[in-house]
Amino acid sequence: QIATFTQREHQLAVSALAHLGEHNDVIYVQALYDMSPANYQRGLRLWFLEFGKCTFKANESGKGGVFIYAKSKASDV
């Protein structure tokens, strides 16, 4: 089941980045990050930042945060 979850998480992440690239909207990137288990969030955040047109603003508490569309970044989906 873990492999299946990881595969589905990856498929959703690619779809979220594709949406971000086409519509300049982080809604699905944010939603996937928010619903992911805590142990997946760091890796997912780094992956989104590496390949997507977004930046991340962490909450002051250090837990969670929000993704922001970054017009000048290149997308590498």
C-alpha cells in the first residue's frame, strides 16, 4: 500500500504542477501539500520548489505555509 500511495502522490504532484504551469494557479499544489501526511510534506515542498513556478512562505510557527506563484521561475514538468 505504501508503494501505491507514493505512486498516486507522484501522479497528483505532476498534475498539480501541470495545472500551475498552465493556469498560474497554486491551488492544487497547496491542496496536495496540505492533505499529505507530515512525513511527506518536506519532500513534496522541495519537489514543488525545484520543478514548479512557485515559492513557499513558511508560517511563523515553522509548521506549514503557503505556496506563491512565481512568474519569473521556469517550470520543469
